[in-house]
Amino acid sequence: MKIYTKTGDTGETALYGSERVPKDHLRVEAYGAVDELNASLGWAITQMDDPEISAAVARIQNDCFLLGGDLATPLKQDAARESPVVPRLANSQTLRLEAEIDRFEEELTPLTNFILPGGSRAAAALHIARSVCRRAERRIVSLMAFEDVGPHIERYINRLSDHLFVLARLCNKRSGHQDVVWSRKTTQ
């Protein structure tokens, strides 16, 4: 099978189940933003020396792949079936994120200031991934205004950006870098 199919040459793409939609459809925008998030997470891993954090991010990448498939497959595809057409994101993935956030935050000093993205290379890469995650969340919310999505998607993607923020701070702490504190004085 060739990598190119030529079926998208007219500005349309197929959702899972063969329904064709424009490439700028809200659903395509949503799963495309999740794909960007996954790519930024892959790049972030290349900046890391901490195996525990790398493993956590690798698990998140697998979640994002599942999330992309979930978003690319309208729920109506499942309507007449006993089981979903594709694996759907589960509440257990969000619960895992929450447990990891709680565990990792125990290592961190509580925030008393806003921080800017930066510090170590790994932390900066995770802050980029966090901002891409927020964009994906906005695209998903836009889609949800018009179409149903899996019941656990919004909560997961919201929690994920929190998780990435905590991981960025943890990368800084474990590598001996300080978080970059925002100062009002430098903006005046």
C-alpha cells in the first residue's frame, strides 16, 4: 500500500467509517490538534533524562493516539453495535492522570507565583506540549457544540494540561533548574 491515496486531493478526508468531510471540519481540527499534541510529546521525550517522567509521557502518547481515533470516529458509528467501532477513551485514563498529578506534586514546593514556560529543555518542551494541549481542548469544545464526542474526552484533555504543567515543574526540580518566575516589575 502506498502512503499517498490521492483521495484527499479535493480537500476532503474520510472519518473512520468512510464518511467524507472537508479537511477543515471541526472533527478533523480536533483530532488534528491531538496529533500535534502527540508529536510535541514525542519531541519532549527526546529532551528528557528522567526515565519515570519519560515513561509517563509515553503512556500519555498512547492515550493521545486512542483519543485521536475516538475523535475520528463519530459516536453514531457505535449506535447499532454491541461494542464500540474503535477503542474509546476511558475514565480510568483520567483517574491515572489525577493520581500521577497528586503523587508528583508531593515532590514540588507549592506555587506562590505565576511561572513562565522555561527552565530545563525538558520542562520547556513540556510547556509547549501543554499549550498545544490547550489548543486541542479548544478544538474539542468547538466540536462538542455541534456533535457528540466520547463521554470522557473533555475531562481527560482538561486534566492532561494540568498534568503536563506539573511534569514540566518536576523536570525542572529533578534536573536542578528553577522554575522561571513571572515578575510584574519587568513588564512595567
